Amino acid sequence: MRRVPPDHAVPAGPRADEVRRVVVVGAGLAGAATVAALRAEGFTGHITVLGAEGRPPYDRPPLSKQLLSRAEPVWLADDLRLDVAAADDVRLAEPARALGVGAAGLAVSTASGELSADAVVLACGAAAVRPPGWADALTLHTAADAERLRAALRPGARLVVVGAGWIGAEVAGVAAGAGVHVTVVEAADAPLATALGGVGDLTRPWYADAGVRLVTGSAVTDVAADAVTLADGETLPADVVLVAVGARPATDWLTGTLPLEPSGAVRTDGAFRVLDGPPGVVAVGDVALRASARHGWVPGGHWDAALRGPAVAVRALLGDAQAGRSSADDVAPYVFSTQLGHELSLHGQPGARDDVVLRGDPTGPAGALWFSPGTDRLTAALAVDRPRDVATARRLFTGAELPRLDRTLAADPDLPLKAAVL
């Protein structure tokens, strides 16, 4: 076990036979998966879905990975057979404004009135972070964002990307491959520093190889329509500025009703029930900060969790006392990224103080392994252009505890990763 989360109160939810009205706040992957899970569990009550974008559910990863090659979103109904049409009342352009808790139960307010509910599923996703005063910059989190960015990028255009994280690196590679002149600015000393720490520096050579200028260790002080100014005084001319500095759970509407983390996330137990909150409320997808017996506190933003977590949450809502207790329910953090000509896969959750073991030559197919300090417990595995390691890492993080590996064997790139398992 990585870390034991502190005790929080888990409210007793309504009995299964008392749940007749469910409001799902959010019409993305987590929301669509929730509707599918409710019907798969035999729920015959009334389901209302509230969306904010005015579009049917779509997949977000292709927005950056296929920014210039797909004019339309990847609709979940076509790709994963997830369709909110199974709900009774679908309002794709009517976001929630408030959550009410009273003697009569739960209520969700929208612009058109109040919806009573026996259970509420918070699947409202996240919004891209845009620093104050940067109104001239674009972001990339929604299909509408992708449309605006795609229309602005033309061969020969000058694109400045602020942030060398997953999204920033993906867009930089796609744009450079289409003849756009790209500069990426990162305040940290390495790309992917938030996700990978110093290991992210292994990706630095990829930028030059792709014809992208990378500036690290330099903060942005000003963004205008035609330029970005750095802390050292350098001005970067730009036709397009993309801010890719992360996303924040879209939970401002819950302020004063539920306890929110500084990030805006909602803490949940292993079955996604909101901790220290009212009965009958679960949070899935980007908004959930979930307690994991294997990984400790797991933040949202993981595609697998948004797809698979709702099934666990629904079982908990419908009275399954075992929901969230098995290792199968403890979905491991997982990120997949295609950037600058390379395929990256990260399983598990690296810790800032973990020991890092590199696997392979950074100039070729490589990877990195994180271990709990001084132990043989693997906390995370990064595979770069090593598909066999991806399959092994996925299997390793399915047990009740963190896997144990021989560090020396694991560092040998000529051995399959599974050969190091103890």
C-alpha cells in the first residue's frame, strides 16, 4: 500500500429501493459512462443529464493528438457505444448552477429551475486554466477550443505554446509537422516536470528533432495578441498563443455546499462517494480526488478512471456494500501521449521523493521506474516507445498492493520488464 489516506466520514447513502431519480451533472466521458452503468445495473428510474457544451459526449484525447487531422470530434456513441440517449431527460446546454441539500433530499439548480434527486453524480469535468490578463491566448480542452485553434494554425504561422506538459507537447508536435513555427515555453526546468519531475528532461532532445524551439526555466510575464514576453525580457513574436498550463475541476458551483480541495477537486472514498458530504452524492472523472489503497490519493484527469470509475460509483449508489473494496475497482492512474514522434505511457503515480531508475538509453526506446524510497515497491512506470513494457505495467498495477520489482533487473533494457517482478 502506497499511503493510507486519513479517515473521513463516509455518509450512509439512500437505500437502493429509495433511488428513483438520478441527476448526472456532466455530459462527457464520465457522464456517459454513468448513464450506461445505471442501465447496465438494471436501474429503471428517471435519469437526467446536464451538459454545458451543447454537444453530445465526445472523446477529448483526439482534440490534441489529432488536432489538424480531424475536423469533427470522436463521438462516444460511435466509438465506445456510450450514449446519453439512454437517459430520460438530456439537457446538453444546461449546466448546473447549485447543489441543494435539505430535509427533502437533494436538488440541482439550473437556469430553468430546480431538479429534485435521490442521488447526484458529479461528472462535470474540468476547465482549462487561463491566467488573468491572458485574454488573447487560446486554450485547448473542448471541441470548440480545438475548432478555434485549428482555424488559426496555418503553415508558416508562429505559434507560442505556454506549458510543456502533455497537451502542450502534443500540440507542438502536430503543429510543427504541419509547417507551423513553434516555440514552447516552460516555467519549470524540464518538460513534463509536473507529471514526471526531472525525468521529463529526457524528452528535451525531441523538440529540436521536431524543429521546435524549447525554452525552459522561464516564466511568461505578459501575453498580447502578437507577442509573448518572458521574465528575462525576451519577446517572442506570435500569430497564435496557446496556454497549456493545466486544467481545474469545474466545481465552483459547489462552493459552500461540498468541501472542495484548493485544486477544486472533491475527495471521495474508493467507491467515489463524496467524503464529508451529503448522502447520495458521488463524484467521478476529473472532479474526484479518490482514496486508493494502492496509490494513496489519486487525482482525476485519467481517461481510464473516467471510463471505468462510474461503474463502481453506480454500484455504490445502488447499495452494493462491496463497491470500491476490490483491487479491480481500484483503477490505476494511466496516461498515454503521442508527442514529437514518440509514444509515452505512464502507469501508476510517481511521488516527488521516490527513487528513480532509468530503463534504457534515453536516445532510444527507454523508460523510467519510480520506487518508494529505499524499497522494491514500484509506484509508477514510464514506457517510451516500448509497447511490451506498456502491457506489463498495466498488469502490474492490478493487484491489491504496489508490485515488487528487482531494481537491478528492471534497469536492464534487454530484459523484459516482467523478468524483474519479485
